[in-house]
Amino acid sequence: MSQFVLADEVEDLKFNFEPYPLSTQKDVDEFADLRVGVIPEPTSAQIQNFRTSIAEMLTEMLPDESPSLVEDDPIKLRKLLLATIGKDQTVTQQKALHAIADVCSGKPSFDVLNALPWRHQQAFSGWISGIFLLPQAPTPATNG
């Protein structure tokens, strides 16, 4: 007999940042007990807000000049590329971490995410984005 058992189909969203390097002893003391947990299941509104936030950030990151307008001019294309990757992305990164903390209902919190080294932040951001922005087909929310 075929049956649907939710617990078999949808895994908890567990995170574990242990051990990870923290930037200061203050971070170690403050976040020691917050490095492992389960992300509460987000609401549809949280998912939509996350998607909207990410779309807005990506729009802000796009260069003003379209690469297709400069693709025949290697010098202009190089300048566009260098200008794009050379922009200070601190504000954008902070917005991204806030969006992730929001869709995770603060588990992990912005402060915990912000205490992670950059590559660790990127790895977690990619994992969350893969779950909430680019779910796998054909059954996006299940183990299948």
C-alpha cells in the first residue's frame, strides 16, 4: 500500500557550524550555544520575502552597462568586469545575511551568520538558496 508520511519526505533543516573559526573571543563566548540547531519551517510569506530580497540584491549588483553592449570591445568589457567585481559588496552581503536570518526565523541569527568567516557564510547561503530558491525537481520539497 502506498502512503505519504511527511516525516519520511521532508527532512528537518538542520545546521551545524561546529567547529568553525570565529573572528573574536567575544564571538566564541556569545555564540557558543547557537552554532547548532534546526531552522523552523518558513511560512510562504517568509519564502516570498526571501525571494524578493534576493532578486532586489541581484538587481543592485548588475552593472549599469549591459555586457552585450561591450562584448565587441575587450577593453570596455574588462573595465566593466573590474568595476563590477571591485565594488564594495559589504552592504549587499549584510542584506543577504539579514534575508537568510529572516527566512530562517533567526535560527541561525544574523549575528551568528555574520560571525562566520566569509567562505562559511557563502557555503551556508548557497545551501539555503538551493533549498528555497532553486529546489530540486520533480518533488522540490521532498527527499525524492
